[in-house]
Amino acid sequence: GQQVMQIPQYQHVQEGEDFTTYCNSSTTLSNIQWYKQRPGGHPVFLIQLVKSGEVKKQKRLTFQFGEAKKNSSLHITATQTTDVGTYFCAGPRETSGSRLTFGEGTQLTVNP
Amino acid sequence: GAVVSQHPSWVICKSGTSVKIECRSLDFQATTMFWYRQFPKKSLMLMATSNEGSKATYEQGVEKDKFLINHASLTLSTLTVTSAHPEDSSFYICSAWTGALRTEAFFGQGTRLTVV
């Protein structure tokens, strides 16, 4: 079945350093979504990428969708303590677009 | 954005009892809702898809008699954990799908279930 893999599993950075998490799908995706889950909280939608090679920015966050639409990345420039949390990528299942397959997530901790 | 409310946010129950968790879409109609389970420091595991007015579709390995799902209206889905055991302790999260025009998921706050 479809698998969505994410690396790294954990990332510890000093405040001000950059951070990147990578997402790879075993199948071509119609779109890729990114979510952030703060400790003790629930996942919150960040963004959706649809087009091959698409790049979107949200302030210090840069999201990329690969040319083959099978991989994606999230890059945070100059991390802040408010960036702490787990970042998940998710892609729609081939058999059902409404169902999402989530990656394992990357847990980011930021040392002040 | 679409708001999804989940209740209760946490519950402690005794082994053998049943617990009902509610998931409501507050400002939109959700024909489809999803129930996930999340273990500590792990990803979201889809348990079942809840469709308004029809039976839920369960993922492989999820016991439908243990995790009863009811989607009686376009704004409410419930998950009942029957005869709960300590191994059912987990974080349960629902999400609602607004429809084909928007494919992102809107999550409830989650319910932390502890079975003692």
C-alpha cells in the first residue's frame, strides 16, 4: 500500500538555526499537505501543494513539492521557540482522495 | 477556517466500561469525518471513515465492534470505545472533510483516554 516516509524523526536545533524535514511517498500524489502539532495539541493544517515543482512560502517557512510529485520538504529559516512541535506531511490515498496517509512526523525542539 | 470541536478533551474510565467521544463540525456540514488514534510520539493512525447516514468504513485491523462509530447528522460523529481496556488508552482525534473543493483536514482538539 501507499507509504509516506518522513525524515528525520527528531531534530534539535538552537534558536536561530535553520530546520528542514523531508517527506517521500511511495506513490505519486495529487497533492501534499503539511500539518503542525504542538505538544499536547492537535494537528493544524499549514499548507497544501498541488503543482509539480511548486514552492510556497509562509513567512519563515518554505514548502516545496517535487517535480515527480512524490516528495516534499519544509524548511524553516531562523527557528524560534514558537516553532516547537511535530511537523507531519500527508498525502491523499490513491483509492480515496478524502483519506490521508500521514508521514511519521518530525519532532522539532528549539533550544533558546 | 472550519472549526471542529471534540468532546471530552480527556477522560479516565474503568476497565470494562464504555466511553463515548463526540466530534462536531461547528460552522460547516461534514459529510465525512475521520477518526484517528495517536500513540505518544507517533503518527496518526486512521481507524475509520465515518459517512453521514451510512455505516463507517474501518481500516484493516480495527475492530468495529469495539470502536463503534455513528454519524447521525452532517455535524456530529461519535466514537464509542466499548468494554475499554488499558491497551485502549490513547489519544483519539477526529477530523472533518469539508468536501471535494477543499481537501485539507480540520482536526478536533483530541481526546486523551486513560483506562484504569
